[in-house]
Amino acid sequence: MSNILLIHIGMPKTGTTALQNFLLINNDKLEKYGWCYPILNDGQAGELERLELSDIKKSGNGCWLYRDWILNNLKSEWDKGMEIALRHLDNKNVIISAEDIYDYGMEKFITDAKEKYKNIKVMVYLRRQDRAIESRYSQWIKSQNECSTFEEFIDSDTVPKDWLRYALRLDLISRIIGKENLIVRIYEKQQLAGNDIITDFLSAFGIPLDQDKWKKGERGNFSLRGNYLEISRLINSTQKVDSILESRDGIWSWSDWDVRNAFQDVCEKLSCSFGGDRGESAFFTSDGRKEFLEKFASDNERIAREYLHREDGILFYDERMDYPILEINQSSNFEADMIRVFTAMIYAQEQRFRHLLEIKSNEIIGRLFVKEALRRSKNRQLLFWGAGHNCRRLLDMVGGVEGTFIVDNDVSKRGRCLYGVQVKYAGDIAVWEDYFVAVTCEETAEIEEQLRSLGFKKEEDYILMREYDL
């Protein structure tokens, strides 16, 4: 058990996404230095199939372990993932990186990993608290539908309790794995080896970063700049009024993340082109920044002395307090309302378009279903089974089908007509062999059993509408 299982806890806004992308695409290079960053389905058929490459890029190769064990309490799935990691540990050191561990379930994750494998090290990057929360606020506006002001954000329950109390988190990890197995790094340009998160991470394990040999990863999360951050916040605020603006006829609603993400993509692209080179967003005044950091001064000093062995007790070297507050054209109430109105109009139009597209798509599928039923019926008469909503919807799509009728087990529906098609009671059918059945009901188990008792075979004597995505 000499090989190391390294758990990289990606504290939010410390270059985690860029680092994970780099490790993923350079796994073959890592192995030359005795390390690996395995995809935890290990390419084996049927194992963890729902874990996609995009998940690993966004949240690390440990994201699945985290979600299914901490969030979903699926121990069997956790065991499968750890078995894959343990197989790699037979002949090399293994890196597991999971971004969400820092916020939720960190103690459980590390404790359970420790039960599986003893030689564990944990690596954590710390960022100065004021810059960390400013960056997180910007990211939440961009990707988490945040619409509060910065002042409201830092006073709300949105940020997990004690998120910035780094000493509490480090002490917790130390109790589980031992202080000697905790690697604390500072996410500050002047404290990163090579002024870069990737170079710093590799250097901690003696791995050189030769630019000619390593592949370049995708860029990390891009921050919105200037006016586009405020426009995005106002768009988000509009989406918070679902109950007020939802259409009464159910045609459209605000719970459409595809449209919301399209807004964010537009803001990001325009920000890249027109946002200017304004650096990271800053929201604290100089006095407000000093007051905020004072809350963490004693904890930071203790971390510097106990975990980094710095006699001077200085954790962060950057002493700057006068970051320029984000310069945006503060909108008037009228301008803000205009953004909200046009956002609402775009949402409504998009949802109505999708509704019409769905109707047209269903109509095409409905016609194909009836055409297929008629093709299979050969010389037999086509019979629709079920005089309910689905049958009415199908006949509405296709405009009725000549020479057919509907059968139902409900005797009270005998003699009715749907779109000119007569409904008969199933008990009145004398010679079933004369018919080919298209079952329109959603629940078909009982009907299929009834058809099988009549000697009918699926696909040969009957088909199911629900299997045609209608």
C-alpha cells in the first residue's frame, strides 16, 4: 500500500475546472511519472454507464462517487467506483478530484475513502476570502440563476455555513487523515509555482511541466464582465416569477433551462467581444473589504503557522484592498424593467414555438403509426383499442381513419363516436381474427394479456402506440 490516493478537493473558484481538464487529457503523460487520473468507469461495458465525459470535465473524475454516495446514499455504486480506483492503485498513484466535496459531505467522503484505502493524502487550495466570495457571486449569476445583489448574497444562506472558515475544514480533514497527509496550497499568483495552478499542482509531486510535452486543456470558467454581468442578473431576476407569469393554458413556463442557458451563452460571447479587459469583478469597497477580511484574520494566521509552518503567520501575501469596484452602467428602474419585459417575451415566444413544434412532430409520428398499423393489418380491418384521451389525440392528429372503429372494455362507451369513428364494446366482438389491433392506451399490460388469450401476437397481430413516442 505504498502508492498514494490523492484526493484533490476543488474549493470553488481556485482554477479547479482548468486543472481537471488538464489532468483528463494528459493522463497518459501522468502515468510516465507514476500517477494517473482514471475515468472511474474504466471503459468497462455496463459499469457506471451514465457517467459522461462532460461530467468529468465539469466536476472531476470523483464527481460520480460524490453524487451517488454523499447525495444519493448509493453505497453499492460508491463501492464499484472505489474498486476501480483500487485496481489502479496496485501499480501507480491515483488522483481523484471532485469539486463539490468542499461544500457538502467532505467528512463522509474522506472517511469512507480512508476505510477503503489507508495511504491517503488530501490537497486543498485556499483563496483569500474576499476574492473567493466575489468570484463565487459572479459565477452564480452566470450559472446558478442568482439574482440578488452582492450585499444580499453575502448575507444570505446561499453560501454554505462556514464556507470561508478554512481552519475548520482543515482541522476536520486533519483529524481523519493526519496533519502530515494534508497538503495546503495558496491560490494566489505570487504563491503558485510558475504563477499557474497546473504548474503548482504538478510541482507538488515533483512532476515537471514541459510545455512541449503536455496537451493544453480547455479554458476554465469565463467570468462575465462589465454590463453583461448586470444584464445577466436582471435576466435571472425575471425567471424568479414563475407563478406570476406562467401561461394559464400551460403552453409555456419558466422552467426551461435551455432558453436560460442560451441567454447566458449570448452574454458570455458578447462579454468576450465587448466587455473589455477589466479583470475580475470586484464588489467590496476598500473599507468593506478590510472589515470582511478581519473576520478571518485569526484563523488565517493559525493556518499559516500550523499548516504552512510560517512563523510570521501570514497566509495571503496579497495585501491589496483597493480593487476597482465593477464599473457598469447602472440601469434605471425603467431600463431594468425593459430587460425583464423583453426577456419574458423571448421566453414566451420560445415556449410557444416549441409547443407548435411538438404538435407538428406528434402529428407526423401519429400518421406514421397509423400508416404502420394499416401496413401490418394486410387484409384485416384496423381496430383501435381504447376510447380514451390518447385515442382522441391520435384521431385529432390524423383527422380520422376511414374503415376503422374503436373498441373498449367499458360497456358504457358502446355506441359513441370519436371524430366520426364508432366505439364498440370489446365483449361484442365475435371473430377477432378479422382484425388488426392498434392499442392506444398508455397502460397496456391488462389489454395485452387479453389479446394474448385471444391468440394475438405482438407486432404480428397488434402494436402499441406508446412505443412510438406518442
